[in-house]
Amino acid sequence: MSVNFVELEEAQAASGLRVVYVPGVPSPWGEAAKGILYVKQIPYRAVRQGPGVAEWTGSTSAPVALYEEEAPRGGWAEILLLAERLAPEPRLIPVDAAERALMFGLSHEICGEGGLGWSRRLMGIAAALEDDGASGAFARPVAEYLAPKYGYRPGCGAEAKARTIALVQLLAGRLHESRSGYLLGDSLTALDIYCAAFAALFRPLPPEHCPMPDALRETFSGMDPELEEAVDPMILEHRDRIYQEHLELPLTL
């Protein structure tokens, strides 16, 4: 099931599920949503974020999922719960209450405010606004656009890096302890998809699987020695296996 991008007008006129994505960038939130819908084989129309989309979705961010006449859903958990409702099998949320709570808690630490993706973004913003030219810095106009979205404040880069390192070490520790190769239990859950998608913030998939401009690839990959050491190879090995066994390649951006 390839991602089917359509024009905004077609998506607005259509019924069923429509999902808005950031164009041309392997945004981990968007790629995770694509992965969830792919695993569940849920058909939908995809729209690239652009003129007129924010007025339709009520958001300048993406992904945003719109199903029938229901309210738009822009949160990672909201999109997952909608997908689980539309296609209960294969399950990506554990049935057991304790495992379900653990999965959502760990997923928040990847996808949520203050989590892995959020902190990594703050690192790139801080590098651009405080240390122009540092490894992993966004282009300054991008950093200035993203800064208010992520609650940037001067001097927050060190805190964001420490949080990023703690979280990649947490995930690597779970993988080292896993007997199944999955982060939770013996089968694929949404947590594995989130971890695989967010690994792009350290090492994007190779060009044959994720075509992107060299400058953007350098921004995604830019890490200082301390962070580079913290990114355990098992994180990337897990990413590669999840994509090869469960998700669609190459990415459609």
C-alpha cells in the first residue's frame, strides 16, 4: 500500500481518512503515522502541507488525520487510537492494561512534549540561534520558525541534549534486555514504529530508502561526540529490522 498523495481540493471533497504530512522531509511524527497506517493496511488520501491546509485542519503542524466529519487529530496518540479503532488487527496497542500503560508512557518519551523528538528539535534550534554553524544546527530561518513551537529559550540546548542522551540510553537498554528484538513483549507494537521513525533524527535511512538533500541529511545526522557515543548501534539495528520486516520502503516524502 503506497502513500497516495492527492491535491487539497480532492482530499477536502473525499470521505474516509485523509492525512496531512510535511512535504520533502522524513519528519518522524509523520513517518510514524505512515508506518502505523501501513501495518494496518488502512486506505487513505495523503496531502502535503501547503497553502490552504492550515485553514482546513486548524493546525500549522503535521501530521493531522481527518476522518469523515470528526474533529481533526494532530496528536501522535490520537492518530494511533484512531488507527486502532479503524483496523483493530493487527493490534499495535497491548491488550494488557499494564503493558498498554507502559507502551503509552514510553511512546510519550519518544513522541510527546519534552520527549526524544522534541528535545532533539530543541538541540537543532539552539545550535542555530546560539552557535551558528554547530553540528546539527537548523538553517536560521527554520530555527526561528520552530523556536516558539518547541518553547525554545536561550540556554536550553544543554538541557535538551542531556534529555536526548538519557532517552536514547533508555531505549537502548530495553533493546539489550529484550529477548524478542521488540521493545515491548514478543511482537510489534506502536512503540517499535515510533522508535524506528525517530531514529531518523540521528541517522536517516540511506539515500536509496530515504532520498533527501545532502544539506538536510547533514542536519539530521549532526551530532557532537557525546551524543554520537550515546546512540547505541542497537537503536539503528532495530530501526533497520523494523523497516525491513514491517514497514514500507522506500519512504514517500
